[in-house]
Amino acid sequence: MPATTNTSFSVDAKILPKEADLHFTLLIPAYNEEERIAGTLHEYATYFRENFSGSIRLMVVLNGCRDATMRVVESCSKTYPEIEAIEFQAAIGKGGALIEGLKLAPDTDIIGYTDADGATPPSAMLDLLRKCYHHDGVIGSRWLPGAKLHQAQTKTRQFVSRVFHRIVHILFDLGYQDTQCPAKVFRKTPIVDVHQNLMIADLAFDVNLLYLLKRGGFDVVEVPTEWTDKLGSKVTQTLFRSSLTMLLSVIRLRLVYSPLHPYMSYFRPLEAWIYQKLRAPFIPAAKR
């Protein structure tokens, strides 16, 4: 069962408007996605226009793109005005892009994120969104019974994923089967509450976010979702380096929320040096 401690801040704190008056922001972090993002944007914009009575903003957060991703997004926005973009010239990481995008939470009712490759179809995202009407957050899972996997990950990625899941379970005991599925939606209140403490800018960002929400006592549930693993995954191309970075990040996160936190400032130059060598984004932990 997903771990929560209380819901005093949560679903009772704000009654959502009816769906026709609801505003949903969907973040799509993008790094050199000129070949894949147009199809994803077209599919999402078309599906939500036909099946969602509220308003949606598809916000692409470009993270150090060196290709024509921005031009593709701008072209799509001429057909679909609900498509917008924020561009960061520096490579701030997928987690960094989401941290920046989540700053939009105060301006919407529900905010979520998915990948630019369209691995999560819009029908599955809409299902998560509607389940979030009754919870503080809903996260999709590829590992729960009932999940539909049209094209599974490679055996190597599945193995690495399960090892990482075990490490996260030992360090944080979150109670989720799939912390890394990029299909998540949240009400704005929980995101605004925890945002200032987000510090993981790489692919372990999800663990950072879910752990803070658990500490805040928010009601975040995990449900089976639909998924198709796509060719050209950036994670597959840099699997060893990405995995090492994620391992370092979750250990670092565990230390930040431990009695050792006051001593971590002494090791900050070493932390920054290691992340630089891994070519990974680094955000110093905030003082607590």
C-alpha cells in the first residue's frame, strides 16, 4: 500500500472545481526530441480536446537542447495554442526541468508530467488525472497487476530498474512498486508545499518528490497504467552513467534527511566534483 501519514493538508483542503472549469498543466521535459515530440504533442492535444471538458496547458520544458526541438514545438503551437514552452539553454537535467516546470503549480488546479516520447498514451494520462480528483496525487505504475505493457523494457533495463527499486525501498520505504514511471499527476497544494526542498535534478527526481510528499503526509496513490517502451531512450544510451548518478542521488537524499545532515556542507565541494565528472546536474541541498 502507498505510504501516507495523514491527510490534514490534503483533499479536504481544497474542493476542485467541476471538470469543465478545471485547469490541468502537463509538463513534458525535452532534451533533443526534435524527431519524437511533434507526434506526442499532436496526440495529446487532439485527445484532450475530444475527451476532456476542462482546459489543458501542454508545457514543454526544454533542457539544453542542441537540435530543432524548439522550432518543432513552436510549429505545433500554431495549430494547438494550448502548447507552450520554456527553454533553458544549459543542460539542467530532466529533474531540473521538472523542478522549473513545477513552479507553475500555483497557476493551475492539477499539474502532472510525462515523457516526450509518448510512452504513456493520453488516455492513460487522462485516467490518472480523473483519479486525482479524489487524492492529492496519483502515480502510474508499470509493475502493478493490471498494467498494460505493449512493449516492455529490455531485460537489462528491467534488471537495473528492479535493483534501483530495491535500494529505494531500503532507504525510504515509500511503499510504491514503480517510483520511476513518468506518468504522475498532483493537486497544486502538495507541490507548492514541497517545492522549495526539491534538490535532485537527475532521473532520481521522482524519489525526491515522492519522499517529500510522504513526509508531508499527502495522500498519493499508485495505480496500474499503460506503457510502451520507445526506441531511442536517452536512459538506455547512457545506462551505466545514469544508474550511477541515480544511486549517488538517492544516497545523498537519505543523508540530507538524517542526523548527518549538519556535516554534509563539509563534503559539498566533493559532491559537486563527482556530479561534474558524471556530467550530471547538481543542486546543493537547502538548509533545514
